Amino acid sequence: MANSLFENAREAVNRFRQNRDGSQAASQEDMQAAKQAIQSAYSQCSQDEKQQLQQLEQQLENDSQSMR
């Protein structure tokens, strides 16, 4: 289950990053889904995965700032 949550978070961030050049509304929805997936994954992942999740959060933050 934990690995599945981690993979879901990674996929959600990838979807956001791929779609960020689309409409603003779709990108906002993708960003929120990615943030929620990351938060869910934190509760049941290894220390290594937590570090990767932190990197994904940073990517999301950087990408969301470039949208503004």
C-alpha cells in the first residue's frame, strides 16, 4: 500500500508538470491532486521515499510559482 501511495504521488506530480502548459484551471486541479497525493504518501513511506516526496513538493512549488 505504501509503495502504491508513493507511486500515486509521483504520477500526480508528473501529470501536473506535463499539463501545466494547458489551461490554468486544469493545472490548478492537477497541482491540488499532486499535493494531496504527496501528503497521503508521507504517512506510509520509507525515509528514502520521504526525501523523494520532499523533492517532488519542491518541484511543485517551483512550477506553481512559474504559473503566476
